[in-house]
Amino acid sequence: MNFYLRAVLLACLALLASAGMWPQDSRPQDSRQQEPRPVQPPPEARVSEPRPMEPLRQFNGALQTLVAKVSPAVVQIQVAGLAPVEAGKGGVAFIVRQRAIGSGVIVDADGYIMTNAHVVEGAQRVRVLLPVPPSQSPLGITPIGKRQMLDAKILGIHKDTDLALLKIEGSHFPTLPLGTRRPVQPGELVFAIGSPEGLQNSVTMGVVSSVWRQPDPDKAMVYIQTDAPINPGNSGGPLVDLDGYVIGLNTFILSQGGGSEGLGFAIPARVISFVYQQLRKYGHVHRTEIQAKAQNITPTLAAGLGLAQNWGVVISDVAPDGPAEAAGLKIGDIVTAADGRAILGLPGLTAALYLHPPDEVLTLEVLRGNEKVVLEVPAIPHHDQADQLGDMIDPNNRINSLGIYVMDFDERLRSAMPDVRIPSGVVVLGQSLDLNALTGELRAGDIIHAVNRTKIASVEQLRSVLHQLKPGDPLVLQIERQGQLQYIDSEVE
């Protein structure tokens, strides 16, 4: 019997027994201890007592109602694209066409869908299979002709959080709300819904094992851990609570055999909501900064600086004339809380800044010596070079054969890229969804100065030079990356 069903059953039986609703010991008793039986009222006068299994049936019915409520907003995502396979003899890697299946959840009735970035990364085509009501046939099979398949557009991908935003055409789609208004608690019942191994709208049940798991201490991302069975194909599907709120998006598992071992991880709803709003508005994510640097406190650092505690986060630098300095933050302050959340280490502070809206004041609680100080810091949006370049992308300036968006190095880029070594050529603004041998080799901010031995001065010249090359010809790009020149070599496909 399923562990959770057994646990629920035992709990219900205990409640019934304590309430006197479960039948007492029916073994024969000594006749000398028996008391006269009371006169039974006629059948029509008897009041029916609750059946012993009724609470369990009510719980079962509530779960069925919940699943019927949330399932219509969970979609299957089918991805087709090209991907490299492991190199064989001679170190030759092959690019092959691959198909993958994941899951997603509709978060807006106009067809906006959140899923994992790794589900759609490198996709040439993304299609969404909408769920259909269960068939009334004895086998419960839905005819293929009744399944609704829609093409989806990728509006944005954010690799740091492993989230992506898709859009399908249409309106009045069923949606699921994001559970951002209450904290998730360890031990609460949750349900994972998705398409494991392509089995659409599969439902598994478990509990929240932890609400703060950080597999990589060097990254700000924290996850909800659950033991609800999650398998390949569940990625991007929702983890919902008993009220039908999405508390997380299932993203990865820890497994030695490749299948579920009860160690599943979901991206918290607060992160989903923040990234969704950013991707929908900008197509990428703007981070928040206060222009101050922090680092983890070690026992040695604490002893050398005479800090009040030997753990946590200490401010090591405050930019002159920045928002942190204006708010009164000082070098040596120990950050104990941000926006009301306790800060135990640098990843916690990084996560708090990451999720803080760029246009709102950040509340910091710090320990200065033995004094507790509360500061209101006017946070500002952080725009790294990739963000600035991404805002300049023109869909018409797409180089399919290189899988990139580009633009001429002009006056706008001179201010955005002041440390360029050679201020000419063609600047890479971002990667497109076209896959080829150079996929992943070129990055936003790279400047293409030459193709083979031909100097490149404009986008049109780059197109012309590439157009003259034939399949199998050598393709050597001279690029500038962070002030250094280097070559990238390949062959024309």
C-alpha cells in the first residue's frame, strides 16, 4: 500500500477510535459480566451514525476535486531541435535532431506559460499539447484527433533560475495562481503534475521535505525539496498545495539510477513570479543592486576584525555616493535580515536582492558592534552588459548561419562598451534559436572583427562574406572578448 495512503488511513482510524466511531472488541464476553441489552428502537426511529470509512472517503473526494481543478492548466511541451552528441573516434562530434518532452503551467489566461529553461533551450520548434477532459470510454483513452496542439513562441529564457516564458495564441485558457502570499511549511501535502516519460497529466503525491535547499553554495538559487515522485518529463510542471496554488516549478532530481528516489526540487513561487514579470516585460531579467559588496564571515575573519559573531555576512565595501552609502550602510556592518528575512550567509543576501523589486526600498537590518540598526536602502536596477545589449536586438539583424543577433558598432555601443580595444566591427547582441557548429561559442558582447582573412566593418558585409562561403569551407572568426582577441574556428554547414 502506498506509504501516504497507509499513513492517512491509520490517522483516520485513530480519530475514529478516539471518537468512539470504530466498532469495539466483538469477542464473546463472560455471561456473568453481561448487562441486559437496551431495547432497540424501531428501524424508522434509529439515527444513522457516520460510517467508519466516511472521513477517508471525504479526503479521497477532496483530492479528486483538487486534481480536476488544477490539471487543465498543466500542459505538455514538445521540443524539436538540434543537439551535439558525444564525440566518437577521432574526436568528431555529431549534430543530430532530437526531440524532448517537458511540462509547463499556464499562468495567464492569454496563453503565457512558465516552464524550465532547460526544457526549451536550443529548440527549433516548441509545441504545446493542451490537456483534455478524461474520455468516457472504459479504457479512458482520448482519441488523437481531439488533442489540441499549438505552436509556442519563446519570449525569454533565464538560465540562472532555469526558467523560461512561452506564449501560445488564444485566450481564456485555464490558469493556476502562484502561491506567493504564504510561506510553505515542511511536512505539508503537495502534488506534482506533469508528463513524466510523456505520460501527460500524471499526478503524484508527497510532502514538502524542506523549504530551503541550496545544492550549489556558490549560487543564490534555493529550492523547495519534495519527496513527491518526479521523473524525466516532469520538468517545468507545477508543485501544488492543497488549495491549488503553485508553490514551485519542478526542475530537477537527485538520483543514482535516473528515476525518482524521493529527492525532487522545485523553484519557489516567489522566484517564478519575479522572473515571469521580468521576462514578460523586458524579455530578460533585471537584477537589483545597492552598490555595496558583502562576503561570508569566517571564524578567522571575525576574530581578526573583532566582529560580534563568527558567522553570517559582513559588508566589505560601500561604493561612494551610492544608494547604500546614502542610507548609512558602513563597512563592517553585519547584515542580519533583508526585507524581514533572516540572512545566514551570502547566498541568502544575494537571493534577497535578486527577488527584491528594483523600484522599491530595501529594508536591511544590520549589527554594528553590539547595536542593531535598521536601514532603508533605495535599491536600483542593475543592468549588466548582456541586459543592455539585449535591449538593442533587432529581429531583422539575425545571422542564421552563426545563430546570433548582431549590430554595427556605433555611437550607442561606444557608451555601453567603453573598454573596447578595437572600436569597430559587428557586435553580438545575443544568441538566436538557430543551432549549428558555433552554437554556444559566441556570446553577447563579442565583437566580430574578421571572417577568415576579411575584415568586417558592418552587418551587411558580414552577411555578404558568409553568403560566399560553401558547405565544408573553413570558417574562422576573429573576435574581441573582454578586450582580448581570439579565433573561433569551424566549418560552414
